[in-house]
Amino acid sequence: MKLYEYQAKGIFRDNGIPTPNGLVCSTEGEARNGYNRLGKQEVVLKAQVPVGGRGKSGGIRIARSGEECVHVFGQLKDMEIKGCRASRVLIEEKLEKKHEYYVGITIDPTAYKPILLMSSRGGMDIETIAMEFPSALGEFIIKPEYSISSEKIMRLMDQLNMSREICGPVIEITERLYQVFSDYDATLIEINPLIETQDGKLIAADARLNVDNNALFKHPELEQLKKDFSDGEEIYLRDHGIHFVYIGGNVGLICVGAGMTMATMDLVNAMGGKPACFCDMSAGINPKSMELALRTVSSLKGVKSILVNMFGGITRMDEVANSFIAAWKKMGGVPLPIVIRLEGTNVAEGTKIVKNQGFEIFTSLYDAVQKAVDLGASIEHLGP
């Protein structure tokens, strides 16, 4: 679960990590009022999307008057960055920076423990720092049984030639960052940049917090925020047994089994299409779950065709077929061409059920994918 910047900053503030004064807005009126409430001539407007690279994409802008603030808000609202739409804009006071740093914690894939990353060069992707300025990046593994070591943080700062004058605040912020990381079962938490202002204060100018989906049951306090989360739809579908990830192509996929879903995605790419999503229904297929999958996939931006690829031994194709037809009828049809491939237990019965409703059935995955890709490249039209 990837929290928006403004949500992560709310948690940071609750845990004593300084952030800029700001307000999140979704209307022009809120943007105008937000500018006035901040009481600063210069403000920063930031499109709220769960991806990096906003600055390069034009998603972070400066405004120097109330009218300019409203104008810039209109440009950022609903802006699409890397496939994510900005439904909200964060308006903050502009900080007078002296220096920018990076502090982040994630899980080391080999040690299976938290790892602290710190850099004397903030404001750019950590991957860029590692590649172009390797000497400006330091790290150490955190042993959870001993918490985080202030002595190691000091040594890391010395290694990076960071000023001893900010040693105390950096240690305090890092310790609190690790506390949030632990309390929220995070997979990633970072401040980029951590700004040292002209008057010597350290402020988290940006915030990122990703919470492990498997630990959400431990955090009922996040439940009310689900509807605002960037991947809230994915979480809702997962709650109903559907593993879904939006990708952004022209061929919508509904499959059973993670391996089969990945193989289908690869074939779509190999045959000249682009998968719109990862959608695996292996947790259970019924009319309700099938309806949720169809509604979700058919509503994705840019989707021109849908491929339903069902293969199974335990999963019975007659049950799949009945669930599909029930969902399709309840929706009153789907305004996109649908290609169906059935193979496995009771495939003859399933094929008959779906064919009786006018759908063409494929048994060959290659043929089904090719058909879906061809339809995805053509003009949209109604199903059977």
C-alpha cells in the first residue's frame, strides 16, 4: 500500500518528524483558500501520485500569488504521471534551503533485515545517486533486536562528510523514521529531500511510506484511508480474492493463477500488444468476483479488448462459465470485445455454456492472445 505524500507527512508529524506547513486540495476554491491560509508569497504545488519523478514530469510547480496558485492547481489537478492520475494537489510553504540530504529505510533482499540508506545529495532518485555519486551514499544493516544505533548514524554522517552541527537533529529524525517504519510494518520509508534550511532547521520536504499489504490487518487505523490510497482499488479487489495490479496497456486480462497470468502477459507483449493489468482470480471464482473483475478491467483507461484466460484442474470450467455469464448479464454486457479461453476440468460443459451466449471459445492460448491483441489494435465495438 503506497501512501500519498500528504498522508505520509501526516504520520511523520504525528511522530515528531518536522514537515512543511501545507494543505491538500481537490478544488480550485480549496487551492485559493489554502494559499491564503499559508500566508506566504511563494508556495509549492505538488501533484499527489504514488510514483517518483514528479519534478521531471512537471508535477511540482511554484506559485507566487493567489491567482497563479489557482492557475497552477488547475494544471496539476488530474494530471497523469507514469499512469497515475493526480486527484489531489498538496500546497506547501516554499522552504529556503541550504542543503538537501536523503534518508531512507527499506528491507535488504539478502540480509532480510532493515537497511538504512543515507546520502549527502538529496533531491534525486536514490538509484541516480548510487550510479553517479556512489561516494555520496552510505548504508548499514539495522538489527531489529537492538533497534537503530545512533553511533552508527554518526559514523555514516562522518563517512559522507555531513556537518556535525546537524548531527543531533539527523539522529533524532532517523530514529523516529525507523520507529514509524517498524510501527507500520513498512517495506519502504524515505525523506527525499531532507532539507537543511537557511536558519539551520531540518525538515522533511517530501515523504514516502509503503506499508506491507500482508500486515494491513494489524492496522485498523488505516482502514478509513483506504479509499484515498493510490492503490485503494487494488486493496479492495484483494479483499474479494482478486490479485490486481494496474499496468496501463490496451489488452485487459482476467486470468486464474499467478503463473498463468504472468505467462499471458508475456505472450501479449510478444505478439505486439501491451497488457493493461495483472488480474489473478485464483483465490476463488464466483459471479460476484467475476463481476468485480469485469467492471474493473473494462473501465481501465486505454483498454480496447479483454482476454479471459481460464485454465485449471481444481477450478471447474463450468463454474467459471456460469460465473462469467451471470456477471456479464448483470452488467448488461461489456462495451469491449471479449476473448475467452477455457481449458481444464469440465471444459466441454463450460464451453457449451459460454457458446450458447454467442461467445467464441478458444482452447489454444496462442490463438486467444493473438485474437485479443488484434482486437486491441482495432476500433472498439460491443461484445456479442
